[in-house]
Amino acid sequence: MQPGTIEIRSISSHEELRACVDLQIDIWGESFTDLVPASILKIAQRVGGVTAGAFDRAGTLIGFVFGLTGVERGRIVHWSDMLAVRPDGRNLGLGRKLKEYQRDLVRSMGGEVIYWTFDPLVARNAHINFNRLGVRVAEYAENMYGVTESALHGGLPTDRIVVAWSTDDGDTAGRIAEAQRALSSSDCREAPVASDDWIRDVADASILPHCIRVQVPRDGEALLLEDPSRALRWRTSARQAIRWGLEHGYSIDALMAENGDAYAYYLMTRTPRQHLTLDR
């Protein structure tokens, strides 16, 4: 399957809507409790939502994206609720292409920002979001969806990072440039790791470093499935470090993952304006 043979477009027929439902079941199983039915996929389109698919040359659905449009503090915003791609369609950049198609539609409706969530332990998604798409952190949400029965969640609290993706090309280009600067900066690449001990020690420091790193597993998805108890320890440490950083004026610029390394690192920086003495 070649990327150039894939068509990205809005879902238009009842058969295609049913194919979106079948795709959810194929990927997440019959017991998937958050399945979006065809009726909601259709209705959302009528009020500014997005239901779009990626189709191969034979017209078979191999991926789709779904989101809802609303109003936040007087401005039009969009929440990207679901993105799914069949295993044989992965590594073709389809997730990114579906997101970009979604962004174009939202922008054409006057939408300023698109929100979605991802698990902070899934480094692969963090890399795409920060390094490739140019999102920013809007919030760290602890146990956002509750403890579910999904095997993908490992029976753990469903902590999520809520990201915001601007529909302004200049804004996203600036964020991507910030990510590349952080990834190429020795100041960030060699920054202190915000471990439990480091956070306790720095509590009495008068000045905080410009950049810190937050360590997470390279393959958190496998860890959630195979070793939930170890994944819980990572969940707790990542939560403490990221929330501490956000509370002390840091933002996530990028995700650093070196070839062959068992770990990945969020690179969190403070702007010069924020680089002040620690509040007591």
C-alpha cells in the first residue's frame, strides 16, 4: 500500500459510517465501551463535527478521524475524539494526514483550536504531537476517564495530557521550531531528570533550571498490557514530574527518544519571563 494511493475525505454514505463502526470493533474489540455509533458520527457532521476517512484504491476504509465542534469562551473550538488506523495502514503517515484534513475543515468553519488527549506514557504519540504537529499542553488531567475495563489501559488510572493544536499555520510552525531547538540544545538534552529525589532537593533552590527532563518508558503501550504494576510506578512518577513542571512555569516543548534507548524524555522549558526565583 502506497501513501500516494490513499484518499482522505469526509464520510458520506451509510455504508462508510458502518465501516467506521466496524473499524472501531476490529481495533479495540467487541467489548470496547467507548464505541461511537454510526448515528452519532452522522449527526456530528450536521452541526460542524468532523467524520473523515482514509480510503485505499479499492475504496476500503483503512482509517478515520472523528471530532466534535463547540464553543469555548466565545470562540469556536474542536475536540478530536477518536483516530483509528488499521494495522496494515500504519507507518504511512495516515494519522497525521487525517489530523491535517480535520484541521483544514475546522479552520474553514472559523475554529481556532483543536483539543485532544493522549496517554503521557505513550512516547510514540508524544513524539507525533509535539515534534511533528506542534501542539502545546493545555492541561494534565489525572484519571480523566476513570479506571476502565479496557486491556489497553492496564486497569490503571487513565491520566491524560490534553493538548491544543492551533489552526494558525504560523503558530504551529513556531511550536515545531521550538521543539527542534529543544531537541538540538545540549542545555535540554543534558538537563536534570525531574525524579522524586530531584524534586524534593530543588524545593529549597532559589533558582530553577531553564530546562528539565521527564523520563518515561520508550514503549508504554506494551508495558500497560504486559506489566501493569510496573506501568503504575511509571504513571505515578510521570504524573508527579509533569504536574510539578507545569505548576512551576514549565511547558513541554518536545519528546526526545534516541535509537536503542529504553527510555524517552519530555523536554520541559521555562521562558525567560518565567525563569524567576521559585515561589516560596
